[in-house]
Amino acid sequence: MKNIAAFIDINAGKLSSRSASIIHLIQGLQQINETPIKVDLYVFSPIDQIEIPTVSSVSLLEIVNLDDSGILSRNQIDAILSKFNSEGYDLLLGYKSTFVDSIMTRASTELKLPLIPQIVSIDLAPTEMMIKQSIFSGKALSNLKIGYASVLQFNPSFEYKSLHDSLIKVESEKLALPNSTSFSVSAINKVPQGANLADANYVVGAGRGLKDPSNWGMIEELATKLGAATACSKPVSDINWRPHSEHVGQTGIKIAPKLYIACGISGAIQHLAGVNGSKTIVVINNDPEAPFFKYADYGIVGDVFDVIPEIVKNL
Amino acid sequence: MPMKILVCISAVPDTTSKISLSSNNFVNLDGLTLITGPYEDYALSRAIEIKEADPNNIEIVIFHVGPESSEAIIRKCLALGADSAVRVNTKANDSFQVAQEIACFVKENSFDLILMGKESIDYNTGLVHQYTASLLGWNHFSPVMNLDVINNSTCSIKVESSVGTVQLSSDLPLVLGCQEPIAEWKIPSMRGIMAARAKSIVLREPQIDFGLAYINDEVNDQKRKGQMFQRENLNELIEIIKKEVRA
């Protein structure tokens, strides 16, 4: 191992929890390695300085001049790759996102490093890593061993224990990309939340049991009280009660929060595929036969319009 | 010159399948119902709509990496309206291997547009389209929700990005990962099924070795607590929620 590049992201001014796990892993990597390893952290959002779990020889690089469209063009990825080449990274780490995917696949191809996606856990041995990958939407796991020269991409449920509790402040340098050239944008329709749902610690989801989009007030209230993100089932986004960016499931966003509260969602297998990374699942549904109860840690058979306001009142 | 579209499909177990292991400790697909990946169904459906608008100038080729057990779903793609198919006779082991097979084939046989799903629903990596674009040096977008081809030279695309949805145009050649609502899924007609019998599925030997050597798989039998509360005990559940949020 020579140099590490890691993609991290920021959630409300703080290091996201998925990125904290990546930095904990870097602590582990620095500990088992006899020679010092340089670490460059890359971030795509504006940040001057940030507190992170302590690692040594660390720099923070903020990638600037991103296109308003939120899409990286080929020539911009070229610029990032040429930086990677000059730094001589041989281990790349990152969370799952379209941005990171597009850089990691290029890096894997051009630096000739194998890319391991969907990692849920890692054990570090002196010359290789033992990796578990999530497959079949979390229904099974694959095991493989790989040398340290590689590109690792983590599933939202990946965790790695911190080796020491101390934090350090790092200040960012800017890495400016060229203007994007390979496409021309005619319209951008911005969605406010979306991006944070996959990394939220707490999520409140709701489904057709809510009966009408005007009833989402209490869901939002509950989410606000818990500091949670809001999610919805596929039927609800299909009939436009909620934006597509909130759709959690097989064909939507996959979440892995500490707590997921599902309100008026029956628990179709397609929905479960998107939420089975959750630590604790609470299900509220008036149908005692709802399949979701079989996959719940805690369940209550009750009317959402009665139970949710009661929870909100008592939190 | 007709425009050539390559649609890459995966053969995956139906979402509701229960996953079990075979005696060699890998996921056992024998006996499971295989389907075309749902996202690839969207990609193919859109390709067929594009062809229907200009049948003589568009050619659709299906590309699949997988064993003989996939032939039935390839035949269904032909029944839906694809012109021909190529099957690489090996197991799909990892994203890079599959992308290299695609890139190799595309370098030998020129194509203008490569469509696939935004991800396969078995290994969920969503990397094959990215890798393919990277190997070919083509532009790439995913997940694409809307696609129009203009003058067989430019694509007008609606794509989800990190900020929301973006309407853009980019010149061919392109690699696109597709998702709903790019097209409505199609059902093969009797005429399509009959016509498919005469269409060819070309067998191709693998050109690439597997990239990743897996040791084994395991079934993830995550146990949930399954504790139920009555309405009158709602307070106990509220206390648990409070504790979970403080932890």
C-alpha cells in the first residue's frame, strides 16, 4: 500500500456516517501498515474545514467547478484521473453514488485495479483483505479475498469500528475541474432531499395506508421530531403522492438507517429489498396480516391516524 | 446506414425467489424462474419503440453473457422485436468481466447506442454500463428516464443526477443505463413469437477471464426481534423509539 484516495461526503456540515466508517477503515489500514500511508480525501460539496476521526498524513481536496447539472462529464473525469495518476494511489475507497461510480470504474480500468462493489464488511490481514459483499438485494452475501491494491465501494450498511475516539480538523484545498464539454443541458429540475436519504440515520416511510397525499403532515412532523428523512413505497411515488426521489425499494433508493419506521406500508418483497439494511425496523399497520410484521423488530397493529399523532405527542 | 442499438440483458431470478445455496456453497439458481432484469426490460422496450418509429433504419441486437439456461429469455427479447441476439457462453461472474465482453464485441461490430438497465437485480452493482463506457471511451449517462434519438446522431435524454433530474442532449455513440418510466414494458405478440423462431442467437466464446475469485456465498438470514405491541402498550414502543434515537 502506498497512497489512499477516499471519497467522503458531508451531511449538514458534518461528515456523513457512511463516510465516517470509511475513515475508521483508514485508521485500521494505517495501523496494520508499517510504512506511513498518505491519505487524500475527496469531497464534492463546498467545505473549508471539517472534523474527522484522527488519521495521519491526511489532506482534504474539494473538487470545484462541478456542473450545475450534477453530472460529471468525461473530460472532468479525465482531469480527476490525471490527478490520481500523478499521486500514484493504489487503494481507492468510496461510497455508492453516480459520481463516485463514474470515477471508480474509470480508475479501475485505467489504473488496472480490481473494483469490489457492495461491501458490507472487511477484515484486514497483513497481505490481503477478507471482504463480504451484499448480493441479491441483501438476501445473500459473497465472500472473497483481495490484495490491498484495489478499488473498494461500500454498501450503505457498511460499518467499521473506530480505533480511537479523537478527532482532527482538516482544511480543504481546491481541485478545480475544467468546464464540462461532452453534453448540453436544456433544463434542470432540482429535488431538495433525495441525496441524503441513502445516508440518513433515521427514516420514516409511509405508504398507501396514508390514504391521501394531504395526510403526510403527521409523517413529516414525526420525521422532524426524530431528525429523520422521509421515504415512501413505490405505489405512492407511482401515483405521484410523493416524489420519485423518496421511493425506497428494489427499484428505488436502498437505505440502511439505525431506525426505520414504516407507516401504512404492507411490506411487499420489493420494498423490503430496499430497507433490509436497516438496524431496527418498526412497523405500524392496521392489518395484522401485513407481511411487513414478519420482518419487523417492533410492530403495532393500529390505525396510523391514531398511532402516529400519539407518538409525535409523546416524543 | 441503419442505426445499430445493442441492448445488454441479464438473466436474474424473479424478485420473490428464495435464495438458497448449492453443495459448492454458491447461490443456487437451478429451479428458480429466471427473468430478464426489470431495468433491461425497460431498456429493450424503449429500443423497440424507437425501432417501431423507423423500422427500416434501426437494428436491435441483444447481448447476453450467460449459460444455455438463458436462451428462453433471449428468445422472448427476439419475440418482442429485437432483430438478432448474441450469447457469450460463460457465467456472468463480475461487472468488469461482463463489460469487457460487451466492449470487445462492440469493437468488432460497430454500434451507435448501447442500452442496458441501471443495475441488474442480482448483484446490484450498477457498474456494467459505467465500465463499458470507460472501456470504449464513450459518453455515458444513468439512470436515464426518457430517451429520444434525433436524426440518428444525437440523443435527447432525461437523467437523474445528484441534484435532481436533468434534460440534456449528447451525440452518439452513447452508453445508457435505463430505468422507469423510459417505456412501458411490452408483451410479445403471437406474430412476434412466431417470427422469433427464425431469428438467430449467435453463440460466442468468452474472450475474457473472470476478474474476481469468490470463495463462497452465504444466505443472509437476518433475524428480526418480531416483538408486537397492543395499542394500549403504545407507550412502551414510544420508549423504545426514544432509546433507539438516543443510542
